[in-house]
Amino acid sequence: MIRGLILLFSMFIFMLQAQSFELVLPKEKNCIVNTNYAFFVGRAKNGESISINGENVYTASNGAFAHSVPLKDGENRIMLRSPYGIQMFKFYKNDKQKNVEFPLEEFEPIMGYVKRDNTPMRSEPVDAGLNRISHLFECTPLIINGSKGNFYRVFLSSNKTAWILKEHVQIDLDYIQTPTDFITMDSERYKNAFVQTISFTKKLPYTIEDTEEEIIFKVYNPEMDENSVYTLNIPKPEKYTYNVKMDGGKYTVKVRKLPEKKEDYTIIIDAGHGGSEKGAVGCLGDEEKNINLKLAQELYNILKKQGLNVHMTRECDANVSLNDRVDFAKDNGADVFVSIHFNSIPDICMDIHKNRGTSVYYYNDNSKEFAEILEKNVTKIAGTRSDGVRTASFAVIRPSDYVGVLVETAYMTNPLDSLLYRSDKFMHKAANAISKGILEYIKKD
Ligand SMILES: [Zn+2]
């Protein structure tokens, strides 16, 4: 009898547990982290109320919840309580890595070579942010006269230095100096583009800058003379793209005017992540890659119906590298590139009403207006909270060959937003809103 009762009782407990909440985050009961917050993201079942360290957790009508707990250095114990019982979690926070300021070491100039194409040269010795001043070509010779942390200092002229990651440079101590000579320069004006070329006997480092009025391209020849700088000033139209190509020592800078008619635009829709790259995981376990693809496909269909020339970087659940996405866009002559994403929880105190909604990111100034138009359309038409227009160094929007933005349509990890992206009606509205934004931009004179 007693045994029977115990059995019945344990079955009862088992059934209760089976019906209780599911956690997407944290993945383990004991975690070692270097974040400032511990995140609890998941789904409550049958209206159960959840509290974490005594604080009641907001739960959306579909059970979605997200909660953050500030962490102190070392061990943190966090208690999650629901009507079905108590669960304990242990977070071990690694002492914040102190921002070590590396000393600047200066030395006699040595020569180095850029190891591969598309190597960023930066204004600061920091491997992040908007500090890229050019992307150098393979085998470009550089004069190096200092280092700081992981970076070499590149001497460009008497009043200009730049920074490049040490791992991107092959030092050549046996370099024999054969100065590079200027050959010729030329400029051509086409209906839709300004093209300027400048030729040297060998490759040289360059910088490119998008200013208010024009694109400024500078080639530095410090081996010849510390003030040997060649400057091309290229006028730019209102809506434009630009790029630098190199053949031998011949640099071609093209500033292109975007088409006037919408039929002449090539639009690339990029569904973020895919395959083994799941992206963010939502409160209810949804994977961002699938939501992105669903929205991208709907957007593609709307644009296609309007008779626009539109391509997708992926049409199924496949792994596509960031480089392949960029190459695909360039190969197809992209004018406009829209990367579709849904956001995840930032490492800040989670605010249900604040950390939600739509943000749009751009990298180059030529994409700022488009980013603003898209954000305005999505928040207005799809009714999401405005989470701002910002700059970010995402690989797919870095090329200036097209106008590129990345849309974080809503937050995967926000309980209120999870009601949105699970609804076909919302997804339709969001696709419609993005298409309206694209059309508003490309129709604009
Ligand atoms: Zn994403």
C-alpha cells in the first residue's frame, strides 16, 4: 500500500515536471560566463508563474519569458521557482578581462607585405568598429615602424599612419628597395559613373574616404618620399556606390550612380544564418534562421510580383558563408542589399518593453538614408517598436559596392516580439513594410 502510494506520488511529481516550463537559456545548470548578466529565456506552461531570485518574471500569453540577473565576479547562485518546484543554477563569472592598454613600441622602418586581398587597414589599433580606412590588395608593400598589441603601425606619409593586424603581414627583412614610380592617371565620365584610374609600376597602400561632397582616394608612396601622396577627388551623385579595383599597379576607382528607374535595380535579399548556423533562439525554441528565411521568401515574392529584379542569397536551410553572400551580391551587380535578421538579447539589463522591436544597421554613409527609410516603414506598417538606426561592422553590409543594410526585424528573445514573429499576419505585414521601404528608396530622386 505504502509502496503503491509512493509510486503514485512519484508519477504525480513526474507528470507535474513534464508540464512545467522549458528553458532555452541557460543551457546548463552550471555555467562559466564572461557576460554581465545571466539570461533565463524559455516558455512557461499552463499559465504557471515563475520567479527568479524572488522576482516575478513577466510571461507573455504564449508562455514566452525572458529575464536577466546581474552577475558579480565569481560564483552566483540563482533560484528559479515555479509551482512545480525549485531549480538552482550556478553561474561562475570570470573576472572581467581588464582592458590592457598595450604600449606603443617604435622601431626603425622594416618592410612587410599584405598576405591576402581585402585586408583591412585601420585608423586605430582596434579590431572592431568603423575604423577601416581601406581594404588592401595582396602583396601590397608596407613600411612598418611601430607596433601596439596585435597591430603593426604602417607609415604612409609624414602626417599619416595606419594600423594593420600583425597576422595579416609578412615581414621581409631582405627587402631590396626599388622605388615605385607613378606612370599615369586618367578620368572618364559615363552616363552612370565616374571612373578614375591611377597607375604605378607596383602596388601601393591607399585610403578611401566618403566625404560630404566627394569620394577621396589617396595613394601613398612613402618609399619614394615621405610626402609622396596622390589624391583623386571624385564627385558623387545623391544615391551612389563605389569601389576600388586593382590590376598590377593600376587602381581604378568607380563611383556609380544608382539607377533612375526601379526596373533597373538589382535587389539582393539575404536571409541571415542557415544550416548549422541557427542564429538566435527564441523563447519558445524557434530558430532565427527559419524565421529569417520565411520573411525573406515572403519579401522576395512581393518584390517579384512588382516586376523587380530580385535575388536571394539562400532559398533553403543551407550554410552560406558571409563571403559567399557578398560575392553573390557583387557578381549579380547588386544595387541594394537587405539582410534579414531577428535580434537576440543584449548583455544588458533585460527590459521587456525596451529591448524589443526593429533596428536597422548600415556601415557606409551611402546606406544611411536607406536604413532610415526602412526602419521608418517597418515600425509604421508592421507596428514594431522603434529600436533605432545604427552603424555596425557586419561583413555583408561592409562593401560600398552596393547600398546595404541589415534589418533586425524584432527580438527573438523578447516575449512580446515572440507573439509577433509566430504570427503569419505579422510576417506578412513585415515583408510588406520592407518592400515598401525598398520601393520608397529606389523611387526617390
Ligand atoms: Zn541574426
